[in-house]
Amino acid sequence: MGPLANRAQFDKVQRMIGMGIEEGARVVAGGSGRPVGLERGFYTKPTVFADVRTHMKIAREEIFGPVLCILPYDDEAGAIAMANDSDYGLAAYVASGDVDRARRIATKLRAGSVRINGAMLDVTVPFGGYKTSGNGREYGVEGRAEYLECKSVTA
């Protein structure tokens, strides 16, 4: 795993990991600080949290670092509701042995990009967020449209 982009992002990710610990989430892997052997640079330990609750900051914020939060759910409707209960909506991921079910769930998620079963980013399709994650799109026809000026003339 490569380094984060800069010190500000490194510091933010470290603060978020610390906040997760303070709020009672359990570190399953990783944690605060740099990985062993990487004392310099903006490397952060890939971190997995369990016992995360929906009210915790680590579950509600876009961390933009190698941090994964595991949140339990009772049923599919509850999982969808939990995923959509966010001010953000840049990307979502669905993992399922039933691709049709995964596609059905993907249509219900309020995110600008949904990848199923580890699908890679495709730069021929539009990418961008919903809600506070932003407006507009990059890539695809929709991304190129951002650079065009449109004119209507009526008589």
C-alpha cells in the first residue's frame, strides 16, 4: 500500500483512527502510526475496525485512507438504509455471490459509483459523487461535457 498524498491527509487519517479508538471501535488490524519499517513518509497502517456503530465519526465521515469499518446489519433493507444514512455518496461497494441481487442493491444505493465484487474503476464510465461528495462527473461522455459551452438560439 502506497503513502497518503501529503502530511495533512496523513494527519487526518491518524486523527480518524484515534477517534475510532476513543469512540469504542475495536481495532482488528493496523491501528495508529506508521507500518513497521516505514518511519518516514506518509504511510499509515491499513486499519480495520469492528464493533463500529452508525453514530461513530469513523462510520460517518469520508476518511480517504486505508481504513475499513465493519458494521453489522440484520437484513438487506437495513444494510441499504445504513449505507444511505450518510451526508456523503462518492462510492459504494457490494459483495455478493448473487450478481443479480448485488445489481438490485446497487440501484438502491445513493452513491455516484457502485462497484460489485471488486470490479475495477472504468474510465469510460462517469465518476462523481452524490450529496456532499460533490456534483459533476469525471470520465465518460458526462465528464467531457463539463468542458463544453452550450448555446440555444430561438427566433
